[in-house]
Amino acid sequence: MQPTVRIAFDLSLAGAGNFFTLDDTTKGELDNATFLLAGEVFEDVSDDVRSVSVRRGRSRELTAFTAGQASVVLDNRARLYDPTAGTAVSPYAPSILPRKALSIEVGGQALFTGIVEDWDLQFSLDGDATTTAKGTDGFTLLAGETITAGTATAQASGARVSAILTDVSWPIGKRRIDTGVASLGADVIAENTTALSYLQTIDVSEGGALFIAKDGVLEFLERPTSQAAPTVFFKDDGTGVPFSDISLEFGTESLFTQVSVQYVGGTAIATAGNAAVNNYGLTVLDIKTLLADVDEAQDIADFYLFRYSEPQVRVNGLEVRINALTLAQQAQVLGLELGTPVGIVFTPQGIGSPIERSVVVDQIEHNITPADHSVRFNFSETLTAFVLDLSELDDGRLGF
């Protein structure tokens, strides 16, 4: 499927487009729906797209979600995407500037919504020319905003996220904020604290997920979200979404036998049993949070110790070829978002027992050319919490 790419340009700067014009007998009529006020409007540049790449999320679990990145390579042989071309050549030229809105979709599903930070022009002596629009998402803007110093109000994690977003004037319409299960204390916010770094500390305190979604909305997911039962399954037995490549790891990359959680006023520690410490040594995971008390901190310490105190075969990534899927499977894959639980069933070499895992989407990477569209997912391990009337007794945990 061909991607749909739209970039916001102000065509009125080049004298192009049908916009409201004062003193014009046709375009100057008030309250008309045809000739609107000039300004930036999304222009569909899909016909000139040569390739698209998108990467959103985080490369490994236990790290913060980072700003999403996108790259759109445009055919520029006609100099349409050259800021020096002049208005006689390009209606976009005066408006090719940093921080232009950018959206990328495939099959009606958003892949990326953000802004263009850089325009890179390449010309070759054989006559070819391209312009690469390099985009980033709203995290880049939040990284440049500082929040008001002072003592925070003790409140739920979701309320704290909302308060920080309001402090930096993040639009209400671009928020999806869960209530959260963590209670945050009245911590002291230092001068020059950036909004993004503080929001990421809230996320660590919750043990959930905070990121810019593919539709450009800032999303905060509470901890139980990752423990829900998966509805999308990647399988190699013909009963789920097929995949072309899978990677697993087994070792000490995510092995911690002690978890130390700093909260407002102290530190809580959870340590694995003697067998784990004796077998693998004392490896400590230090976590700084804004949690209100020792009980909250102990919950988080137990949560991480449960996940990381024993080595496991972890599925950390797989790749899907969109063109090889049915339309229904394509919709499932393109509909996945960061923080979504998925199931994986894989039998290496088709021999022996299958490896079955419940994981959470940590990173989504799209690479699109006219001939191919591949999607790479990175994952974190999770647990599927007990669900009344669905789960079996003595099977897994009630959740955290």
C-alpha cells in the first residue's frame, strides 16, 4: 500500500491557492466556504514520495520512550521542494521552513504525526534530485519546555501528568491520560526542570507508558494496561499474523536480583531469594520515583523484581512484511500502538515445544518503498494478570 504523506504549507506566501482576498469580488465575500483565510494547510505530497521510514518508542525496556522520528524522501527533480527555487517554480518554496506539520498514513491508519525539523536537499550530476523531510514528534517540543518550580501537590500519577501539561500549555485536545494506580508525593520541583524529563519520572513511578501516539496525541497508560490479555497474536503455525524474522535473548541483559526504589522521603528495597542471588550475584536496579510512601515504592520494587529476578528467554523483536499479509492482518498490524500487549507463539525450526510469550510493544519501525513495506517491533516482557471468570486459579499473578 502506498503511504499518504501530508505536509503543511502556506501557499498564500507564493500567491498560490484559492484563499480569502480583501476587495476581491469573488474571493473577498464574507462567510464563504470556498475561499478560506490564508495560512498553513495540509498538502498531499504522496505522488512525489520515494521512501518513508518511521521509528517510534524505545530501543530497550527499562529505558524511557523517546521522541519519534520520521524521514520522507521526496522526488525533487522539478525543484518543488527547494526553498531557493522561487515562486514561479514551486508554490511551496517560501514555506519550506522548520517545524511544518507532517502526517504519514497507510491504509487509513496513522503511522506518524509530528513536525518537520530539517529539509535535506541532494543533487547529483546525472540529473537526479531529492529532498528529505526529517520529522520528529511532540516530545521534542516538551524537551524544550521548563516547568514551574515549587512543591507539587500530592496526587494520582495521571493528575500529575495533566498538571504538568497544563503548566506548559500542551493542548487539551492532544492528551489521552489514564488515571494511574500510583500516588505521587509532594515533591519539590527544581528550577529549570524540563517538562519531558519530569513526565518521564512520573512514568517510571507508575510503571506504565508515556509517549506521543501515532496520531500526535500524548498518551499516558497506567500500569495495568500492559497486563491485559492480548488481542493480536503473532504466530508461525498459520493461525495468527505471520512474521518473517524474530530475535530472542537469554542472559543478563535484563537480570536484577535486587530492586531499589527511591520515593519522596526514603527508599524501598526488594531482594530476590538466596538461590537467585547465589546463582547470579547481587545485581541492583536503582529506580528514582515520585511515589508518596514506602508502600507504593514497595509495590513497584516487587513489580520489577517479579519481572527481572530470573533469566528468561525473551522475545525482543520481530519483523512483519505488510505486503505478505491479508487485508485483515494488515489492519491488525497497522493498528498496533506502543504499550499494547500482544501474544507470540514461535516454534524454532519447527521442532519441539513452542515458545509462547505475552509481550508489550516498545518500539515500532516502518520502512516503506514502492516495492516493500516492512514493520519491525521491539518488545518488553509482561505478565497477563488474573481475570475473573477467564483465568484459571493458581495461574500467574493477580497483577501489580
